[in-house]
Amino acid sequence: MPGTPFRSIASSAAMLIALASAVFAQAQSEDLRSYPSKPIHIVVAASAGGINDILARVIGQKLAESFGQPVVVDNRPGAATILGTEYAARSRPDGYTLLSAPMASMAVTPAVYPKLSYAPQRDFVPVSLIASYSYLLAVANAAPVRTIPELIAYIKANPAKANAGGASVTFQLAVEMFKQRTGAQIQYIPYKGSHEANLGLISGELLLSFVDSGPAAPLIKGGQFRALATTAPQRTATFPELPTMAEAGVADMAVLVGSSSAEFARIVSRDIATWSTIAKMANITIEP
């Protein structure tokens, strides 16, 4: 897709959707001078212990300290963040319900689920992009490649052995973007969770996968599988030896951290357009 950069899926593809995390708030109806006058509810559209949950609890603690009101974190995982996001969308639009979720719930999920009960730009008011983290493109130890160009060449020479896996449609679209940018043909295999996808790499069931840099770091450092590149815009302190995807010759990237409501709204609009185009080109549609 010429002209469409890889992003840390906090922005246009939040890449490769490094996905980044996003916080949205329901429209506020009371006088801001008296806000908040009661507890704030943060819905986390993911399980406890994950990056979105951790961020929500850190932010919730700071909000409680600043506002002098309790902040309750409510984990509602399931259906690729749809359950928690739908729950938040049905909440009273008084500014006391916030949603902490991956950018995918606003930009990626609507692109592939045509029958969602919520519409990101209709049912939510963006507050801020609160964090962005990179993905790593990793391969099984048995893969006879050490660089991204070698991986691309291997895939093109061995299409029957080329597969990738992931835990959500975000990872699937990341693979699709990689395919579109490189011309490589890769079969995508969905997994129940990131842990299972990582096991697929460890066992050699998968050739490659885009993995969350944080949870995958111990596995990579322990030699369970091999990382070839990062989707971050610069090399990272954790893996200084890894080139960026741009350095590897695939694409440019940008990472956005922190934003105003208006800036975040523009990011959401841009990402919805980008991921909808990629999903349409790959003919990916999922019935809930």
C-alpha cells in the first residue's frame, strides 16, 4: 500500500499496532467546576494484568489523588475488547465512565466487525492517547533467516512454509500490512491469546509473528525465539541490536504518546480510514 506507513498502532496502524493504548470518556454534562463530585469508573476492555489494565490502575491512582474522589477500575474482557467497549458505550454519558482499551477497539475492530453496536466517533469523546509501545517481528529459532530481507526472500521462495499467528485481529492486520508492503504471501493462524501464539513460535508451528515487546522480551532474551526488528521509530534500550522496520527497508514509522482531545480525535479518524482500507483490501470481515 504505497504511501501508508507502518505505525505503532497507536497511530495509523498503531502497528503494527505497537498498539498503543487509548482512553476515551463519555460526554460530560455537568458543570466542569464541580467535576468530579462522585467516584469515577474506568472500564478496562481487557483482562487484569495486561498493559491496558496496568495503565488504567496507574492513571486511576493519580486521578484519585488529584481529584479527591475514588477511581474504580472494572475489567471487562472478551470478544476482542468488544464486550468492555460496548459496556462503556451504554453507560450514562456524564463524564464519570472512562474506557481504557487498545487503539484497536476504536480503529481496527470497527474495520472488520460490520455489526458492532457502538460507533467510535458517535459514542465516545476522545480524551488522550496515554501510551504507545512497540511490537517486534519475531521468527521461530528453526527459521533460516536473520534479517527482514532474508525473511522476505525465504517466504517468497517457500510460500508453503510461510505462516504467522496472533491473538487478535490487530495482529492479523499487522501481518496483512506486512504482506501488502513486501509482496510476501503469508497464511495467518488465529490464536486464543498471545501466550498461545508465543508457544506457536517456540514449537516451530509458526514461522513468524508480531509480538508485544514487553511480554515477549524474557522469551527472546531466553532464546525461545528470535526477534528481527522493532516497529518503534528508533532502536530500543531493551533490544539496541534490533533494527527498526524502517532500517530493515520495510517502512517508516511514528510513535505518538500523549495528546489533546482534538489531536486524539484526528488520530482515531485517520486510523479508522487506514485500517478499513487494509481490511477491505485483504477481504477481512468477522461476524461477532
